[in-house]
Amino acid sequence: MKGTLESTASPMLAVTNLTKHYPAQSGFGRSSKSVVRALDGVSFNLWQGETFGLVGESGCGKSTLVKSLLFLDRPTAGEVWFRGALINPAKLGGYRREVQIIFQDPYTSLPPRMRVGDIVGDPLRIHGTRGASVIEARVADLLRDVGLNPARKHEYPFQFSGGQRQRIGIARALAVQPSLLLLDEAVSALDVSVQAQVLNLLKDLQERHGLTYIFISHDLNVVRHMSNRIAVMYLGKIVELGPADELTAAPLHPYTVALLSAAPSLQRARGNRIRLEGEPPKPTDPPSGCSFHPRCPMARPVCSVETPPLIEWQPGRFSACHFALEVMELSRRVQTREYGIDTAPPVRAPRGENGA
Amino acid sequence: MPLWIPVSSTDLALIANPINVAGPDFPGSEPTTLAERGGPHGIRAVLGRHKVATFGLSLFLAIVLVAILAPIISPHSPYKQNLGDNFLPPMWSEGGSATYPLGTDPLGRDLLSRLIYGARYSLLISACSVLFGSLIGFAIGVVAGFWGGKVDTVLMRLGDIQLAFPFVLFAIAVLAVSIERTVWQIILVLGISSWVLYARVVRGRMLTERERDYATAARALGASRPRVLMRYLLPNVWQVIPPIALLNLGFFVIVESLLSFLSLGLSPPTPSWGSILADGRQFMMITPWMALLPGIAIIVTVLSISLAADGFNDLVDPKLAHGGYLRKPLPGTVHDPEHETGDCLLTVRNLSTRFLTTGGAVHAVEGVDLHLRRGEVLGVVGESGSGKSTLGLSIIQLLDPSGRITSGRVLFEGLDLTRVSNRKMTSIRGRRIGMIFQDPSNSMTPVLTTGFQLREALRASGPVSRERADRLTREALVAVHIADPDRVLRAYPFELSGGMQQRVMIALAMIRNPDLLILDEPTSALDVTTQAQLLDELDRIRRERGTSVLFITHDIALLNGFADRILVMYGGEVCEDGPERDVLRAPQHPYTQALLSAVERASVTADGRLAAIPGDPPDPKRPLPGCPFAPRCPYVMDICWVSKPPRVPVGTHHRAACHLLTTLKELPA
């Protein structure tokens, strides 16, 4: 199902201004001087049944967003509304059942010394299901649902392959019948030949159970295939948001152009891309104004002064760039090879970092 | 990986079968001979392989048996005094008698009986102290690790105080003041003084496990904190205790005798080896055996525990079984008369590498052929179990101790690297062949500056003056496009970003201008944009210096526009190799075709599904007699299960190993 899924109904999940700051130095009695702005005012809506893709590199805040949505860490500021009700971190109750997570590493996401049947069955016990036969039947259903043989419920995780372990993780998450699944790089650690299997399974399950997904990945190809809409994150903020096809065909933010062109591809020759200068910035000392301006190929003076807000440049297309409409020209130049990699500016150390 | 020693049977199985893919049983999948499997697995077989450890274990069990059966086997009561028969020597000495086989002590008590009962008390004290200490230590470690914060700090400082507190002072404080020193008081002293040993390790383990994904998942599922602790964390934490406890057991036997020496041991007449030893000390001149015999008993007990604990160590860590870290060159000539050098820098012929594990032999690489010319880039691509990393390590001769090259040759500029001496190989590494690994944060030591490590690399080829070294290292960093090399030279590796670290690694590898650079997934740990930058760098360097590159990766798309030739591996064997354009545009092997369509995500069915390859990557422990791709191949034929497909040419310098191609060739035109 491609295209936007906005309806007149209200969104299933509404995140407003979600912020999470970590003190950079902690300890007994030491006051923290610098702060890591892991999440810096993130807002978006999520509609029932859609797949919302989240793309970004390390330090962009993807993992923090996941932890904050699960309320494993209390947000510093901002609100999360689920089905119209404001979620209170102190009284999570039913929210825990509604939102579940699938992790990246199939080798550490399952408890190594629990049998698979127990791993999948424990959530049922936690939420009140009683009766060994009831639980057993439900576990068997769940294992079948993800394409595993229920007879293997006595085995341990190490006896399964990576792809099979991810399936176990999915079965575990589905045990509590959630409405929203956070897929945190769920296929990134799998072999390419196995990724497709798991992606197909995820699509099947989405149709069968009416699930909503937030699909986080660094691999743009996968995100494009799976998502209805995509959000691009950079240093704790969403810098672009829009429908998957449109965003990848005609991005409205230079960082998106850079990401798209840097992704290894069999179609496109390697030279066709934006070469980003310098290093990714440190979250403790973000640049002034637009956090991308030190590396941006189209930076202007105003970019270092004013932080661009995330505004809707076209219906459904959001971008946090002062010159969003000019980005299309940049994109065109990359595609027609006017922008290449022959001139190689040196790699600079990030600003604000002192030596040792 | 956290430092931990697994002990349970699940752990043993885990070690023995790291990649045990339970897939459908296909014909010919069972290993053929016992030797292939690396030996049987039953208890008796395991004991058979560890003769020394089994000996130690049996000895210890015998001593425990003696202690348990003391009332039955001891000839006299240990308390019965016979003043008329005191100071008798053992029966083999002059004056000894068979009634008192090992002689008597100053009060005429039979020494043998006292030693037998002494086993009881010594082992009881030791075992109970270990139990007591480990339980307290475990509890405190769990609390400190799980709660963290101030609780953790307070508990750990208490532990520091405990460690700093002189043991003897503590012993005196508790024991000297009591008139009657019982077994339980001694257990108290030993237990309390040892809890820190366990607490620290348990805490460390708990801190690690607490952060793991499965613990987070449990919380996200709604498990309460006590439940996460009990059901998820504790089962993975307690395993650190048994190894420490075992060695502590032996140690406490000695400590108990130490206490007796200080007159803080058991009150007479209770016999323990330590108290007998202490009594015997006074009469060393007259009756030396009174001190000697308990001493021997202590030595034998502690030795048996140590032999058992140490001897069975390789069950929990297979790498220890193969001892020697030193590579042994294979027998044979170093120069191959059949090999024509031409402009081929590297030729690998029929290379096979195996790893010997307790779970069986792992066939990592089977019959691989490749060649690499000067200035060429060869991309080796494969998934898990393909053997690509092992191939790289086999070429540069840096295999784990458990790895063996079982056949083939690695010819580098005419020299067979599998057969050169260690000394020669060391001089080749770094100077003529460089290697870069996946995770740059693990490739450099964090306690030395990058400048130091670069200079060290330079000095490996001979002494270099400090000014020259500084100049060369600076140039090396400039060559990889680092803008402020001086700052980077002064920095420690952990202060640099991943991309910067990997650039430093490239500089390090290139500093002596090697002819061949092997890269094992150098960009997998990096962001997409950094990855692209680094590939540009590598490309530029190799063009400037004419270095040959062997680029190992799991991502075939990276090789587009980067590699000159591509070699595709599956299940330890080569499926296809040829010029980059041909392999990417016109792949001939079904696996290459499937891989490319999976990567491109191009084949999407009407309902939005991808064309997936069914099944899982192969298990290197169970190699098939036929083509490794047979279980997953859409074109599989009967012959594919039974015989290995030969490599046939399918284009200019382009070969593929598939029965389909041989069959097609045989069809009439």
C-alpha cells in the first residue's frame, strides 16, 4: 500500500516536541556542564496501518526516539498521545501492551538460557493469561504465524539461525497483541538473502493483524520498499518528512540528497554523489543555526544564524531547510553528474572538539 | 564480548555448536567419519580426552569419599588418647607398629585416624566458607549491579574496605576473643573475608547483562523489575561463580591451616589438617612426619582441585585447547616450480582451511582458487558461512590457533606463504601485505596515542629517528586526507570518530607502502556517508600507488564501480568469479543471480513482496558432498546433491561453478 494513509480520522500516535537531553557527565556530586541533545523537539503523527520509515546515521537520535516512545527513558520534554489520550510515564498500564519492539541483533535480543516456548510465552503470563494449555496453544499459534515449527519450542535460541531468531523475536512481540511495532534495524544484521524473507513476513503480518510499523533503518533501499512515509533525522531533529516515493525521487533537504546518493547501488555509478565535507558533528556541541550547515553543499550565511523550522513546503512534504525548493536543483545536478567526487576537500575535525 | 566463563550444559552446547542451523535434513548432510566430527561427545569421551583433569577429579572425589566415610574407615577414634604409645613413628619406620599405620601424636592419638577426620573438617570448613562467601558475594554483586547508582557505590566502597582490611586482624578480632573456636566461627571469618571476590565479578556481569537487548525487550513487554531480574538476568549471571568458587575451595584449605598456625584455628581436640600441622610444627625435630603428612594431604587436595578446574577449562573455552599461539608453517618447498609469476601478485590454488572445535571440524574454506594482478582490486563477496573472512586470514597467515590450512598454496610474488617461516612471514606482514579489519575501535589499543602507534608501525621495519618518524606519520595522515594531522597524532583512538579511526587504520596499513592490501569489511561498522568517503579514499590511494586490493564484503553493491573483478563465495566455495561488469550485469551462477535481485529489491511481486531466497545460509560444520547452494537453488537437479560442480568458463576470464552450465554446454547446439 503506497501513498499516504491520512484519513479524516485522528492519528493513532501523535508525538509533539519530544525532547531528551542526557547530561554529558554524571556521577556523585559533579554538576553536568554539557548536555547531549539526543532528541531535540521531534514531532510527527502516525496513522493506523501505515509504515513510517525513519532514516538517519549514527548520532541522529533514532535509538533515543525508540527508547522514549517505549518510555524506557523519561523524556525531558514533549508529549506522546496514543489514540487521543496523553501518555503518563508514571501510569503506563495498557500502553505497554500496545507498543512493542523488535531489535537489531538477533544474537542478543533473545535471553540465551530460556527456551523458545518460554520466551514467547512469558509475555502472556506477564499480562495475566493463565492455564498451561491455553498458553501452549497460543505459543504454537504465534510460532506458526511467523513461519516456525511449533515443535521446536523446547529448543534454545542458539539452535536457530539469525533469520529464525528474528522471527522468534517477532512472535514474542506479537504475543501481547500490540497495535504498533517499532522495528529498530530489524533486518540490518541479517544476511541479504534472508532479509527479504523477514521483510515479506513483516508485510504479511501487517496485513493479517492490521499492524502499524515504525521502520528504522540506515538502509534507504529497504526503507523505501517498506514505508508509506519517511522521516529523515539528523542530530536529534527531523529534517525532512514526506511520502516514500516522492521523498526519494525529489528530496527537499540537502542531507537527504547526500544520503540517497551515498547509498551503494547497483544502478548508479559511484561517482554520482555529494561528497560531504568533514565529520558528523558531536551531539554535545551542535553547530549554531542549522545543524547541517558545516557540511552542507549549499550553505548560505543565514544557515549558521537561524535554525530552520520544519515546515510544510508542499502538501504532506515537510523540510527543515531555508532553501528547500532549491534542493531539487541540487538533486538534478547530482543525477546528471555535474556534482562529482573528483575534487576532494580534506576531512576536518568536528568543531568545538578540544584535543585530548 | 564480556569476559565470562560459561559452565552449564547449555553453555557447553552453545560453545560446541555456534552456528547450528537446524534446517531440513537433506541427503548427504551427515558427517562421514568420526575424525571429521572431531570426536564423540559423550561423558566418557570427554573424560578420555582430558586424562590429567580426570585424574585430578577422581583424586578429589576419592578424598571427599574418605571424608564422608570417616567413621567407617578410620581404624581408631581421633580423640582416643593413649599416652603410653605417643610419638610412635609410621609403621615403615623403626619402632612403628601396624596398629598405628602412620604413627601417633604427642598425646598418643592415631595419626591416620586424625588425618581422615581432618579431611572432614578441612573440607567442611572450606566448602561451607566457599558457599557462604559466594552467596553473600552473589547477593551483593546482584544488588550493586542491578540497582546501580548510590547503592552500587556504597556497596563497592564497602568491598574496597573489606579488601584493604588485613585478614589476620579480622581473624584475630573474631577468633582470638572466643574461648572455644568452632567450625562455624572459622567459616564466618573465611566467608566474610572473601565475598568481595565474587561480588565484583557478579556485579560486572550484571551491569553488562542489564543493558542487553533481551532485558530491554522484557521491560518493554511489561515485565516488572523483579521479574526481569529473576527470570531474565540471574540465569545469565550466576555462571561466573563456579570457576571462582572451585579455585577458592583449594585455597581455603590452605588458609585454614594458616589460621591454625596462628593458634586461631579449631580448638583442640577437633582434628583438622591445619591443627595437626600446627601441633606437628613444635615437634619437627622429633616427629617430622606429624607435620609432613597433613602437609602432603593439603598439597594433594589442592592440586587435585586445580588439575580438575584447569584441565576442564577447554570445555568452556575451546580456544584454550589448542595451546600454541605460534603458527606452524606447512611442510614443503617455499618456491613453487610450477608457478609462473607473470604479473600476478597473488595466486591462491585449491586453498582449504578448517577449524578444529570440540563440536566438530568447521570447513570454512574449500578448494578456493583466485589470482590478483598488480594494481587490481578483487572484491570477495559472500554471506555468513561463506568463508570470505577466513580466506583473508588464511592468505595473511593470521588464523586462530584452532585453524589449519589443510591443502593448497598461497603464492605471493613467488613465495608460498603457507610454507614460509614465521620470521619471514612477520617481515612480509606490514611491509608487503597490509590488512584492515572491520571494527576500527578494536584495531588500535586505546591506551596509546595514534601517533605512537603509527611510529611503532614504522619502526617495525627498522630504527627510525624521531624527526623522520614524525614527518612520515604526518605525511601518512595527510595522504588519507586528514585535515589536521597533528591533532589526530596527539589524540587517543577513542577520541576519534569511527570514520576517522578507519582512515588512521588505512594510513597505518599504507605507511610502509605494501604491495597488497587486504580489507575485511572495513566499512560495515560505519555510516553510509562515511563509508562512501572511505571508499573514495581507498580508490584514490590504490590508483596513486598501484597497490593491489583484496576487498572482502557482504555487500555486493559496494563493489559497483570500485572492484575490477569480483569473486562470489558461498559455503566456503567459489561460485563465480570474473570481471566486475560481467558478474554484475550477466551473472551466471544461480546464487549470484539471487543475491543481486535480493540486493536490488527489484523483483517485487504484484502484492509488494520481494523475491526471497528460501532457507538459511549453510552450516560450515555440516558440509554437503555436492554444491553448497543445492538446498536453496531454484534450479537444483539430482546431480547437484552428490557431486561438486566444476568451474567452467562462461566468458572472458569469467568462470562459474554450476552443473546447470556444464549440462547446458553438453546439449546439442
